Amino acid sequence: MHALLEAGPGRFPAAAAAEPIDPRRLPDLRARLISAQQGKPAVNRLALALFENTGTLVPFLNSADDAARVLLAQETDRLARARLYHVDEEMTEAAIRKAERGRKGPLAPHRVPATRGFIAFGKPLVRTVPEGEERPAEVVAVSWGPWAADFAHAPEHIRPTPVAGPRQPFWRWFGPDGTPRHIEAFDGRAKPTWWLTFWTRPTHAVPGTPPLLADNETTTGATETPGPMHIGTTDEVAHVVYACWDFITQEQVTKRPITQQRVQPRKPTDLRRDRRKGIQDDSSVHLVTLRGRRPQLTEPAPAVSVPSGRRLDYRQVISEYDRSHCMNPHLHRDDPDKQHHHHEEITVVEYVRGPEGAPLRPTKESRTVRQLTVGAVADPE
């Protein structure tokens, strides 16, 4: 969409890293985003961006203004009804590691924590770009919601552009090569699809500039298994979002939850103000953190004798990993084709194996947090 994106070579000027979003300010920031998307200035900015062919998914309409109104109306609906999440820095880095390992199974509606959501990261994520850009974009938040190739929430006068032939495309998708492809109409009921919008901070302090700018967007459908991350695209950040979804919903499919949530409610007076602006969510912020604490290899081992008869006479840190969790072990052997049962992908976080009091044996570190965090931007390798 590049909805409110500033075009031109100054898009990625050399500047300090973007600051993460303060979770206490998240409801107010959402309200400001909704206000910024209403009115003629927002339509003009987006219509100009679409006219310059900077959009990825674009409604197939005669007027760029009408296409902008459709996109803004749909994004406003996603934001107004979004559940607010904030994941801290440690969970963000864990999601990056999981994204780099790759997802083994398909996405499913029950592994999406909310129908519509807005997630802010404790550490901005760097979307790397192909050669020629001055600086990668630092994504500080992602919004999502259900999407269908229709014109829901659009003004009454907007209708799709008639085309010759038996098919009637409603939307166009511009791939990496710039060639448009038609997306035929679907309502999203047979195959749920989610629209993800990636938000960055504005590069220049200009009066009237929204607090966040829509850098790019993508869609993903249920039953789709995300492949390896495509370097240089927003697919990198999308994989981190899928990992956050899996972490938050893991407690629904197994007795091994790896996250904990603390809800920060909205004050009644502020909530009434949100309602006047059209916000339908309760504006509570769900603060999501990892359970427990990451083991520290530098900790000295207590001077306690190790009982005899143990298989291990040392402690060792077991690195986090993903595994396929059978939801019905009784059918696992008798139903190899998974016709009557299914598996869920879960993550096992780092833990220490071995008897308490035994010396801690260092484990070779094999994980890397590559280019998605701001601190690693300097080294493109």
C-alpha cells in the first residue's frame, strides 16, 4: 500500500535508529493513526503514491482517489477493532530466531491471537532492501486483519472497473518485477486471508505528519506454509509476526505455554474519548513477555555435591527448538496420514538439563539474530 509513505531518495536518510513504541502510549498512538487516515489530505497522499505505482495490492478502479479511499477505509476498520499487543525486546529476539529457523506447518485461524490486531515490537525490526536504497526501513509495529478481494467499507459510489473477458478481477497485485497480476473476487470465508501492514516512524518532523507511516503490506492465507524468508522484502518481518502469533497462542494447543500476558487497561475517561473517535476495541494493551529467564552461562556453579547414580554429572543449556506436537497421541500410530488428527508446531524455549548443583557445562552458541534487529544493520553478511 505504501499508504502514507514519503517517496524519494530521502526515504532512508542516515539517522539514529528508530525508538520502539512506549506501551503506555500505544492506545493514543492508535487513535492518532485513525484520525490521520480520515480526511482529504490522507486520500491525496495515498492517491499520489498509487499514481506513482508504489502500491503492492491495489483495488482495480478507474480513479486513484477511489482506490485510496478503499485502502484507507479497510485499514481504519482494522485499526479501530484491533487488539493491542506489545512484545518486549527479549520476545522479539526469540521471534526472530524462530523466523530464521523457518515454519514447518501451515497457518491456521486458531493460531492468530486476535481477528484484528496491532503489535508493537520492543526492538525495531530492520527490513533489508536490495542494493540501491540508502538505508533499510525500521519497522516498529504491524497491524493485521481479515482481508477479501472485495470493497467492504468502501463508499457507496465505488464499483469495480469492467474488463473484457469472462473474468472480473477486483484487485491487482504488483509483484517484484512490477508486472500486475489479477486477483479474482473472493469473500474470505472458504479460505481466511489476513492483511498485514508494516508501520515505520516518519523520517522528517513535518507538521501534520502521522505518528507512523505505512511502509508496505502483504497478505497470507490459511493453510499456507510460509517458506524461507526472502531477503530484501517485508517477508522477513512477516515471518517474525507469524512467530509472535505462534508464541502467544501456544498455550491453547499444549500445556507448555512460553509467554505470559499482563493487561494494561484503559482509563474510563480515555476509553470514552476513543469511542468518540470510532475505536471499537477496549484499548487495553496486552504486554507479552517470555516466561522464565534465559539461562546465563557465566553464572558460577554452587559448591554442592552431586548425588551418585545420576546419568548426568553436569548441567547443560539446551537451545530452544521447534517441534511437531501431536494433538491426539492415541491416533498417532494408527493414522499416519493425519486424516483424523493433526499436529501443531510448538517451540521449546531454552532450559537447563541435568541435576541441580552440578557444574554448568558451556554450550557452543549456534544461534544468530541476523539483520532484523537494528544493532545488526552495519554488517550485511
